[in-house]
Amino acid sequence: MTRADTERIRGHLDELSVIGSDPRGGFSRLVYTERERAAHSLFRRWLDGYGLTTSTDAVGNSFGDLAGSEDLPVLMSGSHLDTVYQGGNFDGAAGVVAAVEIARILAETGGMRHPLRVAAFAGEEGARFGAPCIGSRLMTGAFTEHTLKQLKDRDSVSAWDAAKSVGLQPEQSASARWDPADVSCFVEIHIEQGRVLEARNHTLGVVHTIGGSTRVELTFEGRADHSGATPMWLRRDALVAAAEFISSVERRAQRHATSVATVGTVSVGPNSLTTVPGRVVLGLDVRDIDSERQRELTETLLDDALRIAAGREIVITARQLSDQSPVVLHGTVQNVLAGAATRQGMPFISMPSGASHDAAHLAKHVPTGMVFIPCRDGVSHAPEEHAEPEHIAQAVDVVVDAFRAIDEGATV
């Protein structure tokens, strides 16, 4: 069996690191920007060099196709190339580079009966528009042309207009819809974005569940007053109310082992040292692998926000940005991946994913699996994010083995 080339993987990651470097630190390759599009162009150039047929759909998802010897549904792998603000160069990118290496190996060894398709999805991160997995949700029909018009970034630019500005055709988003019957199986390689693999001294995880996420924007409206002339008992300080709510978020989430809740964005107005804050807008992200608890925690936190606001004479409004249920990945695909890891001599653990991924949306339509590799100290969504190319190569070998097993008749 031809093995993954660690140095080639390292080289692709180095090439990608030139795109989107942020002078403040890390990488900012946000969806529907020239930087993200440049990364997609690089992805297609790599695959062109390995003899694949490349394309980009109307909403920015990019693909490479390797023909099979028979007319069968494709075996598919990939991830995303966009980042959060000042993120790292491995979240998503590691999985795309891994998919490129899978394609190279199969192209250079004569391919399979099944065709292979590798993908770089557009806009997996929700950093710019609040909603994650834009490309894969458009592809699977969960998002539509209307959705792109509704989603807006911090500068009030819609996803529709942003897509148009980089040469895409959001008005043709329906053409990006796929037929699930065309796909036999999808497997995504990704960094763990946590510390479980490192703590358990493993370099491979087979994911059984992808956690759900509910994201809400809350606005606290108080009264902006002079900070010197307004006594404490007359204040309607929106920031104090928001701070009390943030403390509640931490306290509530700590009560459940699988729950996490985060206030990741805070905008204060008028944001003046000598003015009592009159308006605060914050972003809440609630996640769990238990869908009932995910929604219960969100409702409890919204009740807390109302109670806190009422007690301080603050007006509060809430707007749901997105809501994704947890997804249990297909046991048959997990079994094939486990068998491949065993044949490759790669010890692994079965584990959940607390983060959302494009795989969660594909799993609603086709057999889907995920393979995790460690990231150093569990750091992700930060400039210090790092994964070892050797670990990516090991995951590639496992997925190539799994695809060949499926090609030879393993059930998914």
C-alpha cells in the first residue's frame, strides 16, 4: 500500500499558510473574501497537478473528481479552508490537505471501482455571518438563496452580496444542490480541537457523535448617561446586566458534563470611558451532544436574561442565529474506519465531537464518518493552533484503507 507522504502534507500546509496571514496574529480567511477564494484556487491547483477534474459550484464549494472504473456513487472526503478571525492554519485546512493526499495516492495507484470526490466546503466557520457550514448546508438543501440574503456580518453585508463580490453566483444556489444517491460515503479528517486525544495518549479518534449548537444574539437596551453625574441608584447600565448574564452562562453550563456555553462576542455602546453603557449586544453559543439538554439550557439562559433585565429596568431582545441538533454518525462507517485503523496498526479511541462540522450536515443524507487527530495542547481557533503532519499522514492511510475496503464490498 502506498503511504501518505508526510513532507508533501507539510509542504501543502506551508503553501496555504501564505494565504490570509493576519498582521494582528494568526490567519483570517473569512468566507466569501478574496483570501478564502485564493485558498480554494490553491486547492484546485494541487488537484489539477494530480490529474483530477476540478470545479467550483455557484456558492463557492470546490471539488476534485477522480473517475472510477465503474459507474458507482462517489467516495468522498474533505473539509473547509475558511478560518475564524485570527484563527489557525489547521482547523479545516488539515482535512482538506488530507483529502488532497488521499486523491494523490489513489490517482497514482490506479484509482478504484468507485469514483473519488474531494471537497473544500465554503464557509464552515460561523465567525463572519453567525451561521456555520454555509456551503454544505446549501449543498444539502438546508440553506437556500433566501438564507444568503438574510445572513449578515458585523458590517451589515449580506452573505449574498459577499458571495457576489468574489465572483460567485448566489442567484444560482439551487444548482449547487446535490443528489445524495450520487454519494456512497463521506469521511472528514479534522483536528480534535480539544485535549482528549493528547490526554489519553492517542493520535487517532473515530467520532461517534457531533454535538449540536444553538446560537443566539441578545441585545440589552438600557440608558446611556454621564458616568460622573449619574448616581449608581439611578443607572440602567446595560453592560452590568450583560455581565451578570455572562456569569449565569458559566454557572448553568457547569452543571452538565457534556454541556458547554459561551459568550464569544460583546459589543458595547457607546463604548466611552465616561458614559454609562446604554446598549450591549452579545453572541451566545450553547452546545451539547444531547439535543434535549441543548435546547433546555438555551431556554433556561434566555429566562435568566429576562429576569436579570427586568430587575435592572433593561429591555432585552433575542434573535436566533442558527440551531443545529446533535448528529450520531453512521455505525457502519465507524466500523469500517475501526477496521482500517486496526489493519494499519493505529490504536484509536471512539469519541464525540463538541465542535460542529460539515460532516454533520452530510450525515443527514449519506453514510458519514469522521477521523480526529490531535492538536497541540488542544488549542484551536487561535494562532497557536498546530497539528503534526505525521498524524495527518496516519489518518490519510486509515481513510485510504477504509475507502479501498468499501470499494471491495464493505458495507456502509
